[in-house]
Amino acid sequence: MSKRNDPVARARGKAAATKKPFPLGFVIGSVVLAVALIGILVYAVQNQGEGDRTSEAFLRNNIDKLEQQKDQARDHVEGSVQYDKADQVPPTGGKHSGVAQACQVYSAPVNNENAVHSLEHGAVWVTYNPDKISDKELEALTEKVEGDSHRMLSPYPGLKTKLSLQAWGYRVMADSVDDDRVDEFLRGFTNGPQTPEPGAACDGTTATRGSTPVTPAPGQSTMPSATQK
């Protein structure tokens, strides 16, 4: 009997011609894996350098309640600048004077505009509310700042917390000098990875707020000295 007339042979031929089922499970698994890999890649890019203690990513992920202000202007302007928003006082960047504030310890407030220029050079600006801090706490802060070429300390009347530390684009506010974040911020951001102009000196005016203009007279590179603590 020929295969054409053999019902068993015809059945076998039909079975052989039957299409294999679509591997839906394999496709779904591949899609899930691809999505997971993309997620891991995105996370890695966003947190690049997190394991490096000197990176911004590490500092952002390891300093609690760290405030960050992005995309701040760096223009040099004459006269005063209105840093009047809640996230701008004390300022962490933005338009500022063409003259930096010398990094040292001050007993009187300094101009925001000059201090911001120092932040651009990698300084950490430590401010405190003179009505909330004790003499002992002020001495402790002074020891942390004094002698470092890129740290400065000044009172900031009206500050809502006892103290506030600013670097370019970053701030941390605290109500205790013993807060661990104070040392973490100073250690990480003094001449840190956030610095727009690395290697720039933190010197210039030593004038306090209101004693001189925030920009120098033509040809003048520094301001008159003010009383220091």
C-alpha cells in the first residue's frame, strides 16, 4: 500500500507538519531580564562614584538631609543680589560679586555676594545664628574652620537653625555643633568635587556686611580689613 493510501503514514505526515508552539514564556522572561538590566544600568549611571568617598554621589548618599541646588548661575554682577527664596538663604551659589570673601573666621556677618564667590572656589562657608549659639559651641566651630585655606565662619542673624554649612550647590542645616554631619560636610566639600573652579584661592575681601560695596572700586583687588574674632 502506498503512503498516499496509508492512513497511518498520512497521520504521521500531518503531525510532522504541525507548527511548534510560540515560546511565549521565553519571550516574557527575556523582556523581564532586559528591563532589569536597563534598570541596573540606569542606577549605576545615576550613582556613578558612590563607592568613592571623594565623589559627589557618595556625599549625597551619606550625608543625611543634605540639600542640593542645581544649575545655579555663575555670573559676576555689581551691587547686591536678592537671595530671598527659602532655599537660597544662606545662598549656595548663583550670581555673585566679582570679589571673593577671604576664608577666615569673622565676628560680623559678611556679604552673601562675596561669600558665594568663595564657594565657587571650593570653600565651605559655616554660618551660625548668634542668638542661638553658646560661646563654647562657637569656640568648637572656630577650631574646625580656623587655619584651613578654604573654610570660613561668620554669624548669620535670623538663621532658622543654630548653624548652616554651605558649599557650591549644597547645604546642611543643624542644631548642634556635635552633629556628625558637620564634620562630614567639612571633610567632603572643602575643596570638594562640587567646586566649579578647582585650584582657585579663597582670598579677596575681608570686609563685613555693609561696611563696603560688594564689588571693588576700579583697579582695587581687595577690600579694607575688618575686625576678626
